[in-house]
Amino acid sequence: MSAFVMPSLGADMEAGTVVEWLRKVGDTVHHGDVIAVVETHKGAIEVEVFEDGVVEEILVPPGEEVPVGTALAMIGDGSGASAAAAPKAPLPAAAPPMAGEVRRPDVLKVKPKAPVAAEEGRRRVSPYARRRAEALGVDLADVKGTGPGGVVQAVDVEQAAGRARASGREAPAAPPGRRRGFDPEAMRQGIAAAMAKSHREIPHYYLDTTIDMQAAMHWLEAANAERPVAQRLLYATLLIKATALALRKVPELNGFWIDGGARPAERVHIGWAIALRGGGLMAPAIHDADTMSLDALMAAMRDLVARARSGGIRGSEMTDPTITITNLGERGAEAVHGLIYPPQLALVGFGRLAQAPLAIDGAVSVRPVVRASLAGDHRGSDGHSGGLLLAAIDALLQKPEGL
Amino acid sequence: MNGDGTAAPRLRLTYRDAVREAIRDALTRDERVFLMGEDVGRYGGCYAVSKGLLAEFGEDRIRDTPLSESAFVGAGIGAALNGMRPIVEVMTVNFSLLALDQIVNNAATIPHMSGGQFAVPLVIRMATGSGRQLAAQHSHSLEGWYAHIPGLKILAPATLEDARGMLWTAIEDPNPVLIFENVQLYDMEGELPADAGPVDITRAAIRREGKHASVVTFGGSVPKAVAAAETLAGEGVDVEVVDLRSLRPLDDATIMASVAKTHRVLVVDEGWRSGGLSAEVSARINEQVFYELDAPVARLAGVEVPIPYPKHLEDASVPQADTIAAALREMVGRR
Amino acid sequence: MTEQEIRDAVLESLSGVAPELDLSEVEDDTDLRNDLDLDSMDFLNFVIAVSERLGVDVPEADYGRMDTLAKCVEYLRAAQAK
């Protein structure tokens, strides 16, 4: 049995609020089931459970904001045995009782009683924590208490101050009050924190290449001409599939930089940057994009866009991307040089599909071209790898029938 | 170190031996000093502290008394008023209640009521605490009661060094001084320099440095607190142990400095909780360093029952190393 | 189907793709992609929607003839008439 915890749904997430429990105590759950909806500044995210079992206890009611890592529910085998392991159980972990040992009622009673439930509107903050908050310029409204009964202690204030420094913003930043659903201002804050971190911490290197898209576009036009409109492919499908396949050849750019080291991922989960009308951006995962047919990929993209805009993205889709692709599509600028989304190792950008003169076999020819760029984390890879990746994407797009 | 720069040889001895050495030293230093109490002479003391002293110093200076605490404590007060330096041994703190009138109404008040004309340079030693299966009439910890009384000084030696060193300083003090020797400590073994001597009797001592939480305690609970701190050190929690040493007056400065350093404090007292010394220490911390506290002041005290006779119940009725460790874990939110 | 009915179908399809749009601001010469900020996925979904509503198959090559409201209505009216 184990605790189902508030997941970190991105480098910029510190806390989340359970908006809704989709399962109740006693329900059987399976790996991958969506069991709760969590509200973040990216909007409502559906959160999955990663084991089979029975919901034995729900620890955090809807509406309560808790830090990442907080146990939200206990998943067990249905015997109820997990209740004793629940972190709310107040008994200290004393030495196992010896035979004949008696309880020490008064000894137990004299321990400071954890506040049972904070009164409405009255936060419990230790005197020392208040002094630290004043000294560090931390707004206690932004601090989540992790002490007994949720009391705010000095360590919570110090961590909040550390986070504020790490994210490069002056505390306080978050507006007071609860948010439901998508809040463009909060998402802006989230993007600001993640991108500031990226720019501050990741030594980026950039590479560009111009890719001749004539073969790919011819193939796509022919393929789509045979398809009813509902089954047509978008040109972005080719870019994503080519990038996913190319990453298999250059795996050192696929994965994460964690704890001072590159951790290449075995699978290729493409984070596809989706602009939200009304402001904002998210890059949820297309899982195992390298193994999908173009039709399956197209279906996955349609599904993802629809859910990104309606607030139905799942937790795993927020955390799994091993690389991000940003594609400016058929409009916009010719090239994009993006910032890597931490802790990923790279970002691939595609500019506008444009007609441009290109030297082909010693003659200038007007062709559809796209400028592909790579932003790489120089801690984890060098320009040579980046060049290999762009070259591999180029080569794959010259043989679209193989995608 | 001796004055000539060479280290004194170290002696291996028990707390009991250290107390005996302190008495022998005092008897040797000053001819006005004598030891008086029940069974201190021929029997050698009920805890064998004074064993051998009768043969060494004779009946004038090692005096067996009738079984009347009021009488022999009163006699000690009279001797002190008349220029002697008596050491009165009371078998246990429970029996000292028979002499409460002499201690509270006479010893503690005469210097005050005489406008400072008469000093009472009396030392009363008594055994205190549980742990020897002596049941409810021989095992209580009433130091906190005596620490309530102005005019008395109350000491709780918890180490060999203090058992050896506090007595002479107490004898030199013009006020009546009560020394509480916890019965669980008598068999504690350790080493002392052969030239160990008097120590100050006004300051608390840091027995172990730490930064995450403080335990403030005294007497028999000090070794338990140190053991609990060692256990928690293995769990990444660094606990400071403050040994009060003097229960009256309390050394507020040392207590508050420790709390200001660790921001969490557990007060451990083998005595009962209600109205006990732990309540006094807790109140002072709240009065003086409230804004340093990152958690409520916690207390671990004796269960509020007469100390039971059966071993497992007796052990369960007072703080032990494991319960101290558990209380600390909860206080630091070991998670 | 009247021109007005086609126009209504186009606007309803647009609304389905971009629910936050204020349809009263969509004018004849509004560029659907640039002015309404429809990306290629949105536009594809829009084409799918109007195709289903009007029973017209729109070849990809003709997307360029549907870039304003007026051109869209005109194109679809002609296609339906075929």
C-alpha cells in the first residue's frame, strides 16, 4: 500500500488543489486511472494513479491547496491496513514495545497536541516563523505549513524564501484567493518562473538548418488528397514524427538534466507546445511518438489540443515530455530559437513553412522550406550532437513515405 | 591539568564513590564539617555512600541519628547557626517531608527574618527518584517542591564531576543548600581526574550540543536525554541537552540561549507534571523567548500516579530514553 | 441552401472551434486564420465541421480559397451547387 501524492506537474509547480475526487473510498483503481482533478496554474489537470489497489483513505478534501508531495490518498489492498501508515497517524515511532511493557498514558498525553483543525481564517504560524518571514520578506499568505496540523514553521518560511529566490521573483507573487480552472495570469507566472529558471540555469547552444520541404509537402498533398477531410494529416505531424525518429538516433538529446547529470530517457515523449487562445502555452506529452503511425499521431494531436483547451490534460502528460517541439506552423516568423523547458535537455523549433530560393544541383530553385532549430543544454550535450539531430530530421523529411 | 602543566591521572569510579570523595574532601578541608543522618555511620549509609567514613573520621564527625528527620535536620540548622558546617543526609526525599517544617519554616527563613544577622550554612543531601523498586514511599521526585522555596538553593548533580564538586561549593555557601542525588545515578561509572574539585553551583550546563531541538532536564533524566539525543543523531536530528544543575535559582540565560539556538524545546522532568518544575521552566521560556519558538514548548514528565513497585510499571511511570526520543521526533516533525 | 444558411453554418463551425470568439465581430473580409488566430489544427477542425454540416468535401488544395468569411461562403455555395 502506498500514498497517492500531489504530483509535480512541471518544473514550476509548487502546490496544487484537488478540485474533485473522481473515486471514493472503497473504489478499486488500476494503473493509469484518472482518480482526481487537480487545479494548477495550467488549469485543471486530471491526475492518474500508478498502481492497482483500493482507495482506502482520502486525506485531502477538495479545495485544500497542498504542496507537491503531500499524500492525497492512501491506496492499499482493501484491508484497511494502510490507515496505520497514513502520515496523519499521530503516534510517534517509538521503539517496539517489550513484552510486559505498559502504555504510558500521561507520558503520551503531555506531548504538545497537534492542532486538530485550524479555525477558519486563523492561520497557525509559529512565533519564530513569523520573525523569519519578516526578516526574509516572505508573505505568510504564500507559505504552506508542513508542521503538525499544518502549522507554518520556520523551515516552511525559509523554503518559501528559497523558492522565491530560485524562481527569480520577489516574494510575494501569487495573488491571494483561490483559483478555479484556467487563470491566464497564473499561467503567465508559471511560464515566467519556468522560463526564468531555464534562462538562468541552462547554458543553451543554438543550431539552425534550412530543410527543403518539397518532398514532404508533395507526399502530404498526395496523401491528403485521398483522404476525407476528417482523416487528413497536418504538416506538423511529419515534423513531430521525424523529430521523434531522429531522437532515437541521437538519444543524448532526449531526456532530462537532473541532479547535476544528464539522464537520457529510453522512450520518446514529445512535448508539443500548444498555444492557448486567450494567452498561455502548454507542452503536454505525445507518448511514444516515435512508435506511432502518422494517423495515430494525428489522432493523438487532435485529442491533445482539444483537451489542452478544455482543461482535461492529465498529470502524466505534463510531467513525461522528454523534449519539446515548438512549431510556428504556416504563419509567423521564419525561425524560432526557444528556451528549453526544465529539466529537459533540448528543444526543437520549426519556423514558418515558406517559399524560398534554394540551391539544388547547382541551380537556384524556389522551394517550400522550413528553418529547423535546436536549443541544446550544453551541460548535457555538445553542438555536434545537435547537428546530428537536425541532420537526421532533415534526412527523414526527405523520405516522408518512411515516416 | 595541574598547576605545573601535567595532566592529573584519571580515576575510574562510580557516582556513589564521587559523592563519598566529596564528603571525605570536605571533612578533610574543614574541621567544622560533620556528617549526620540515619545509618550513615555503622551501616555506611542506606546507599552505601558513607561506607568507611566512620572508621576514617570517627563518631564525632560521622554521626548516626535517631529515626527523627525533624529532630536531626533541626539539629543541623542549630549547628549551622552556631558556626558548624553540617552535612545532613536524609535517606530519601519522601522522608524529608517529616523535616519540612525545619527546612521551610526555619532554615529558609532565619537569614531573612534575622535581617541577615544569622546565616544557615547547612547542606542537606538526600536521595530522590525512582528506579530501584522501592515503591511509592521511597521513590518520588519532589525537588520541584523545594525549588519553590525562597531562601533555599537546590542542586541536582547529574554527572560524576558534579557529584564530586558541588558539595564543597555548597558548604561554603552561607545559605541552606539541598543536594538531590538521583538513586539511578549511584551506580553510574566513569572517570574523573584525581584532582577533581569544587565546581560552580549557579550555571546550567550544555551536556551535548545540537541545533534542531533542546532538551532541558536535570538529575537522573540527563543520561536518558543524552542517550535519546544519540539515537536521534542517527536519524539526522541534532539535539542539544541542557542540564539545569541548579533548580533554584534557575540559570535562565543558558536555557534561553539554547532555545534561541534550536527554536524547539522539550522539558523533561521525572517529577509529576502538574505544578512541577517542568511547568516553571516552560513558563519562563514562554515569557522570555516566545518569539524564538518554532513549536510549542513540550513537556515530558512523570505519570501522575504514586510510583509503582513492579519494575515494568515503575519504568513506565517516568520518562525514559525511548519516550524522550519519541517526544523529540514528534516535536521536530520527523517526517 | 441559401447563402444565409451557409453563412450561419460557417459561423457555427467557427464557434465550435473557437468558442470564445465574438461572432458579431466576424466580418466578410475578416481573415479567418490571421485575424481570428486559428492555427492549422483549428482550421482543419473548422473545415471538418463545415464539411459535415454542408455535406461538401473540401480538398486540401482549396483551403486557400476559404481564408475570409465571404470567400468561404462563396466557395461552399459553389461547391454545394456542383
